[in-house]
Amino acid sequence: MSRTTTVDGAPASDTDKQSISQPNQFIKRGTPQFMRVTLALFSAGLATFALLYCVQPILPVLSQEFGLTPANSSISLSISTAMLAIGLLFTGPLSDAIGRKPVMVTALLLASICTLLSTMMTSWHGILIMRALIGLSLSGVAAVGMTYLSEEIHPSFVAFSMGLYISGNSIGGMSGRLISGVFTDFFNWRIALAAIGYFALASALMFWKILPESRHFRPTSLRPKSLFINFRLHWRDRGLPLLFAEGFLLMGSFVTLFNYIGYRLMLSPWHVSQAVVGLLSLAYLTGTWSSPKAGTMTTRYGRGPVMLFSTGVMLFGLLMTLFSSLWLICRNVTLLSRILRSPLSCQQLDRPPCKTR
């Protein structure tokens, strides 16, 4: 019996052929396609978070140039993250309808172009509009990247590929801060953001070129009613809103520290340079070590004790930054970067799924 016939001898339909070959279509580790996928998603994650957080170390410079208070200057970061959060609600369903790759490629291209346009803006409101569009665009990568991996990568290697993708996110957040801080010190903030924008644009073009087309994607129609029903179901689960609030408070306090620590260190008695403020982003590397440790501790001691302990250590480290010793401030910023991963990791373990209809 040939591959193109069924058991009763009738010709196999296209659907039958797909079902026969589909198990062999998953991308496995060690193949050229796996290298292409991981490289593409790693670069996409790196570019995404570099674009998102590149303004953080240069907030004092923006305050000085546009005559802004620290709170007003930080809106350039807040509006991006807020629009990204809002966009996540819609870009996922959009990718279900039109495809994973088109949404991610378009998102990266738009975010890169908006970043380049922001360097040409002469008004603060123009910059805020561009930053809002950047956050909204980047939601198309953040919402779809893991979905693509779970659909296309062989189940045995999904965790490994997602780990590489997440590492790209972490390195991107660090490199965006580092490049913008150092380049602003040696050139100016417009050149710094332009460099990141061109890097992201190159990443978007490479992503479009090397990422394989989806082979397991099945389009579904857009149903706004179902979207809002599922959204409401998440809030009906009594535990999930508490986890949402915890993530909001933990990340909010952490990002706020990095928003304003530069203002303090550039004043008397430290007078550190803009490049040194950018170098503080290297503290993010400690999270790479602490994330697996947090998972091991949670398995051994339980989520509650680990969460309470790590949150207490974060509060202690935050209070220690109030002292005047530069070494003590930098040491505790690093401590906060390392410990933050523990309570966030606890959120992701042993959580029962939300009930659906």
C-alpha cells in the first residue's frame, strides 16, 4: 500500500497526508531549522527588550533637555510598558487569525521604525507618542514568540528553546540599558537610541529571513466575544488576581528603583557619569544564576516560605540603598536584581489552571 492511499485503497486526502507527515514536521534540536528558530527568536527577544528599556538610564538626560521632573520623564518608560500590557490582550488572538510569523515580523519592524522616529522628535509629547506605539508594537512579539515555539518545536526540546528565548529577553533588557547609557555619555541620547533602533531593524530583517514558516498553525476566526469571556474568567479565579497584583508590585518596585537611582547617583556627593549609570544594568546578569536556584529552593521549602523570605530580602536591600556609601548602593541594587527572580518564579510553579467553559 502506498503512502498516498488509505486502508481501503482510496486515495488519501490532503488532510490525511498532513496527519501522516505531521509528527515528523516538529523541529528537533541539532537540526539546521532548530538553529534558525532559536537564533531568530533569541534575536527577537533581545531586540524587544532592548527597545523597551533603552530609555531607562537616560531619564535624567531627558529631564534636563525637556525641563521635566523625574516623574514626568519616567512616563516615557511607563507608557511603553502599559501599552505593551494592553496590546498583549489583542495581538495573541490576532496571530491566531493571520499567523505567528507575520505578526512578529510586523511588530519588530514597526517598533524599530518608531524608535528611529523618536530620535527626530523635538517635543516631549512626540516622544511619548512614539514610545506608546513602540510598546503596542512589541506586544506582538511578547505574546506570540512562545506560542510559535510550542507549536513548531518537538515537545522534548520546547523547554530548552524557550529558555534560550527568555535569555534573549534578559540580555536584551540589559544591553538596551547599557548601550543607551554609555552611548549617551560619549555622544548624545539621540545617537544612542538610533543605534538601538538600527540594531533592532537589522534583527527584524534577519528574523523575517531565517525564521521558518509555521507548519502546525491552523488559523481561527477572530471572535471578540470569546476574547472578553476568557478575560473575565481569569478574574473569576480567586487566586489569579492576587498573582497579578504580586507581579505588578514586585516588578513595579524594581523598575522604579532603576528609574530613579540614576538621578541620585548623578548628584552630590557621587557625581557619577551617565556611562556608570548604564553599567548598573549589568546587575541583571545575576538573575540568570538566581532563577534556577529559586526553582530548586521552592521545590525544597515550598512557595510560601521562599516567597516571604525573598520579598523580605528585597525590602532589606531596598532600604540599604538609602545609605550614602556608593559601594553599598551598588551592592544592594545587585542583590535586588538577583532576589527578584525568586518570588516571580514561585508564581509560576504549581499553579492550578483557571477553569474554562
